[in-house]
Amino acid sequence: MRLDKYLKVTRILKRREVGKELAKNQRVLINGKIAKPSSEVKINDEIEVIFGNRHLLVRVLKIQDYTKKAEADMMYEVVNEFSEK
């Protein structure tokens, strides 16, 4: 699954366009490497998203084309989340 779609389906980001923009600005990494919006996401990948001074690191547990809001957080686990000061 494409990175931008995965971020939207899991509701890590509300809109796919936001995921595309973050990736284009080199603020999304997959397994420590800068990712493009079209980068392929696989199970056990670690995705780091940088929102301003907030960092979110998640591990991919499941890949589905669609999920209900209540089940979206079961597709990943938060490995680390912190804010820079």
C-alpha cells in the first residue's frame, strides 16, 4: 500500500493530501530512510512522521484498504512519540 494512503486509512493523518505534502518535504521516514508519498508500506515497517516539533514513530501491524475508525489504531503500534523543545 502507498505511504500516503496508509497514513490516511490508519487515521494517523486526516487527509491523504497532508501525507503527500509531509513526504514531499522529507518529513516522513520508513525504516529510517526518507520516503516518497508513493513509497510502499509493508508489515513490520517503522514509519516516522515529523509534525513540526512532534515526532511519531509507529510499527505497521496490518495493511487494509479500508478500516472503521474504532479499528484503525489496531493497524499499527506506537513505538515512540515525543516533542522537541
